[in-house]
Amino acid sequence: MNSFPLLLTLLIASSGVTATKFPSCAPFPSSLIEFSSGFKEPLAPLVRDEYTANFIQHKWNRNLSHITAGYISNSPSVGIVVADEASDSGLASSLFNYANTTQDGLVDNTLKSYSSNSSAVEVWRGYVNSGFPLFSQDFLVTNNAIFGGLVKRRFNEGYVASWNIMYQGAIPVTVYVNNCNCVVGYDFFATGERTKVITEYFNIQSKS
Ligand SMILES: *[C@@H]1O[C@H](CO)[C@@H](O)[C@H](O)[C@H]1NC(C)=O
Ligand SMILES: *[C@@H]1O[C@H](CO)[C@@H](O)[C@H](O)[C@H]1NC(C)=O
Ligand SMILES: *[C@@H]1O[C@H](CO)[C@@H](O)[C@H](O)[C@H]1NC(C)=O
């Protein structure tokens, strides 16, 4: 079950869309290299926000270690994230409807799950703290993201840019963006639950 009440909800904001927002997949400029004399903090970029990807996610705290793999669809145009995943608790398909959220950021979630000893699907619906945020094109900009340096991530050749935001002023989130403006993963930790979550994407297909 997705019984991990984890934060990260609405990172959406309306976006001013222009035709030239993603000019190219040029290499990162040398001004982004930490400790170089030419360093200059870049402006937070827009990101490609309509995409599908395979993902792996590891979530842990003192009481649990949950590792899952699956396929995700991020679509701000319809306000929906769908995460299909396989883990030690079986198969699950989770739909997060960001058009229906509570004032404190909980998201309408419909969870269909299949346990290995049953052929029936279980369906549950309710509000949750989602570990699968809906990334909008301008969420780094509207959250005043701080550049965190160029880093290496699994499944990516070369470096990707890391960007730090404080979601809801309380949850430190690091988002990784490649030189084609694709989100390639994100990490966060929740101080209340003392829970850490790492998510990495591969096989990313951008439609925006
Ligand atoms: C499947 O296994 C779980 C854990 O052992 C158990 O709680 C559940 O009742 C079982 N479900 C069925 C349909 O046998
Ligand atoms: C909003 O989400 C809640 C919780 O999942 C659900 O009970 C309710 O029916 C949803 N409302 C609409 C209009 O979809
Ligand atoms: C872990 O379990 C203990 C005992 O049930 C509980 O008091 C504590 O709040 C739990 N911690 C987390 C991070 O869930």
C-alpha cells in the first residue's frame, strides 16, 4: 500500500508558455562549475512538464525501507500524476488528481492494488500526502529555487543540475534537471516523519 504519508503535493503553478522556452540541449556552461572563478548562479529554468518515465524510488525511516520501481506519467495539463509500481507489497497503480486537493496540500488519490496471493484488485480512494509531486513548467521559478551545483546521477551520462527548494517552507526538496530541461529525479526529506525519499527516472519521454 501507499501508506507513506509523504508531503510533496502541489508544486503546480500557472505557467506563461512561450515558444522559445527550451532553446536547445546545449551543454551546461562553464559558469556553472563550482569553485571556478567564472561561476555565476544561473536563473532557475523552466522544465519540460508533460512526460512519462520509468522510475525507481527508495523511501526509508527508522521503521521502514520501501523500494519500488515503475512507470510514471506527469501531466499538468490535466492535473494528474499516475504512478504504476511494483514492490514487495505487490503491484499498485496510483492516480493523484491535483485538481482536487485540500487546503493543507493533501491530494485526491485513487489506489488500485494487487497482492500476490489474490486475483482481485483492491481499490482505495482518499486524500494523501503524495510522494509523487506534479511538476509544472515553472515550479522551480515560482519556488525561488537555489542552484545546488552540477552532480552525477544514475542513468545519466555526464552531469545534471541540482536545484533546491523548500516546499511549503518546510520540506527540503532537491530536483535534478538535465541539460534538455527534463526532470531526471528528486530527493526530499520530511523532518516530522524523519523520512528520506530518493526518486530517479530513466527512459524519459517528454511531450512538452
Ligand atoms: C494475502 O496475504 C496477506 C499477508 O499474508 C494477508 O494479510 C491477506 O489476508 C492475504 N489475502 C488473501 C486474499 O488471501
Ligand atoms: C475529491 O477527493 C476526495 C478524496 O479522494 C473524494 O472523496 C472526492 O469524491 C473527490 N471529489 C471530486 C469532485 O472528485
Ligand atoms: C516508528 O515506530 C515507533 C514505534 O511504533 C513510533 O513511535 C515512531 O513514531 C515511528 N517513527 C516513524 C518515523 O514512523
